[in-house]
Amino acid sequence: MTRNILVLGAGKSATALIKYLLDNAAANNWTLTLGDYDTALATQKIDNHPAGKAVFFDVNDATLRSQLVSKADLVISILPADFHYLVALDCLQHHKHLITPSYVSPREQQLDAQFKEKGLLMMCEMGLDPGIDHMSLMQTLHSLRNKGAKITALRSFCGALIAPESDDNPWHYKFTWAPMNVVLAGSGGTAQYLKNGKPKYIPYNRLFLVTETHLVENYGEFEAYANRDSLPYIPKYGVEDIPTFVRGTLRRSGFCNAWHALVKLGLTDNQLHIDPAAKFTYRQLIESFLPPTYIEEEEELTTQEQLASFLEIDSDNDTIIKLQWLGLFANKVIPMSKPLTPAQILLDLLEQKWQLHPDDKDMIVMLHRFDYQLDGKPHVLTATMVVKGTDPNHTAIAATVGLPMGILAKMLLNNQVNLSGVQIPIMPQVYQPILTELAQHGITFTETEAE
């Protein structure tokens, strides 16, 4: 009997997932229905494959959503995270398993009992970060515990970056995934983690000032800042007695200081709306965010010098160079046909400056560091994963987000997973076969040990 997989969302992160499902369709006797509001994009992703079809999908159309879910044997949602809950309700109604790459939301977690009652699985956090980070970390944790090791510190970081051969700007960064998510990173709340047995709270206005430096062999230095709230993962990973635990995001050295300048200035604000009638230039926008009394006192200085003084750095600092490269001191009128937030204005500028060129390759770097005691001696184990994309259409981030979901879909349809409820991939029956198959696609970790 032919089974039908419904994938909702045909964006950048879906490319590798779609290819995996289509490549494995004949051998596993399944078909793929790809739903997206942009049917032309969905049709392009299916690329006339006999096992796939593209359909129009509007997540806000409850009737259409229910119809598509009812005809599926398994649903994978790559929609914006807020919409997974609606899809989950339909999956409960029509008795379907659901896979998403997004963090479990509080209201999704409240569906746990209903999914368990019906013997259904809603597997969340099944992408890269979250996803591969959970699986690889848990595999190493279980291995260390089997040796009798006592874990004293655990750090886990990941970054969606640009490959060195495609790095041609002073930020050492380009957009390889949802751009607005990058602009608003960290703005959702206070980052929380554990250090030396004490909780640490880093509010958004200081988030990019509190960083750690890590070396990755053959790729140099990276800086890491805390990501979201790490604390709920302590019991999930079973490390309740650990003194230091942090999950974070990787960037190239120097990025965080420059991004902090944008945060401090107010250019990542997504609430304030600026009237297009103001006809601001980028330079005037910068000046409008500098304190009024401060500008009067420093009126003989250039905008760059005023901003540098406000940031308490030199005017030839690397941060000022980065901001200048973006064009933020240009006497160019900001293109606005309607009121825009500072974050939207910044996004528009960044999308021009940080776009991938036709020959560019993206790069994923994931790093886990385990500090542990074994036989009375301290040890440090570092596990590093580096994955490069092929081109802007076949990216490393699409592969690392999409392949774990595709592999789990195959396992579910082949009755190789015995789980129900709202889960994340931290159990051996899930992570062992998925990490094994990911290795066949070149997604592996290199481990180094030190005492």
C-alpha cells in the first residue's frame, strides 16, 4: 500500500528534505505532497518527480488544512513555528504522526497527553539546532556515562555561517537561513544558563557582550553567545547535578561586538514604526537614535565619531568599520513606501549586503565540549561537526535541518519507532539510526580528547 507524506512549507530549509523523500519514495512505496502558499515554488521543488505533487496551502484555511492532513499518513511541518500548533490539532483529529524542526512551545507541550492517548508521536526539535545537537550530545553523554565518567561541564554551540572560501566581507557572515530570525536573535527574552553551580541571566541588551571563544581545527576562532533558556535541557539530558551547562550560538570573532552596537543603538527594534514621510537617509537614521543632548555636546564630530563616542570605542574600531561597510553612514534615502520598523529597515539593508552569490557555499559548525572526571582525573572531550553546502540552493543548513526529519519519517512509516506524545530526539532508538545514516551523507563529528 502506498503511503503519503505531507510536507507543509517549501522554503529554503525544505530543499534537502524534499530531495531525500523523493529519492527514497520508490524503495519505500510512498508519495510526497508538498504544500505551500507559493505553488510555483513548491512545483519547482518537486521538479516533475513522479512520486511528488505540489499543492496550494494556506495554513489559515482550516478546511484546506484539515483536508490535506486527513489524506496523509505522516505530516512534516516546516512552517513558521507559531503554526505548528494548528497542524498538531489537525493531526490529533485525523490520527497522524507529526514532525517539526522547531522548539516545543508551551501550548504544544500541553498536547502531550492527547498524543499519548491516541498512540501518536509529535516529534519536535528534529532539525539541526535543535535536533542534531540533541542527538549527538546524548550519544556522547551515554558513552561517557557507560565508562563511569562524572560530567562537570557541558557546552553546546552551533552556527549557520559562511564557508571560508566564500567569506568576502568584514562581518564574515551572510544570510543562509531565515534573515529576520537572525536580525531578531536573542530579542525574545533573557538568556539563561548555569555556570559553576549558579544560574546566569543575560538580558538582550547585554547578550552579545557575554561571549566565549572557541577554536575549531582548520577553521580558526569562533565566539559563542548564550541562546535562549538552556536550563530546561538539564533534566531532559539527565545532568541534574552538573555545575556548568550552556547552549549557544557561534559567530566569527568580532561579529558580536558589532551586533551589540546595533542592539544598543536600537536598530533591531521591531516595535517602533518610522514614518516614510521623514525621508531619512541611513546617516540620519543613525543620528536619530543617538541621545539628543549627547549630539548637541558632540555636534562638531562626524556621525561616525559621535556613534563611536556613544559606544565608547575608537572611531577606527572594527565595529565602526563593519557598520560603515553596511552603508549605515551613507547619505542615501531609505526606500520606504510604508511605515517600517528599525529591524525591517536593517533587514532590507542586510539582505543586500549579506546575500549569497551564485558560487557561495554556506557552512554549519557545531561544537560540544564535555568536561568530566574519570578515575579521579579531569578530562575534556570536544566534538566538532563542520558541514559545507554545495551552492546557495543546496545548502548545508538545508541538509542538516531536513535530513534528520526525512530519516525519522522513514523510520516511522517502517514502524521502527515505538514512541508517543510530544517528544524531542534524545532517546537511543531515535538518535542511533539517524546519526548512523547522517554519517553516510557526510554529517559527522570529529572528537578530540585532552586531560
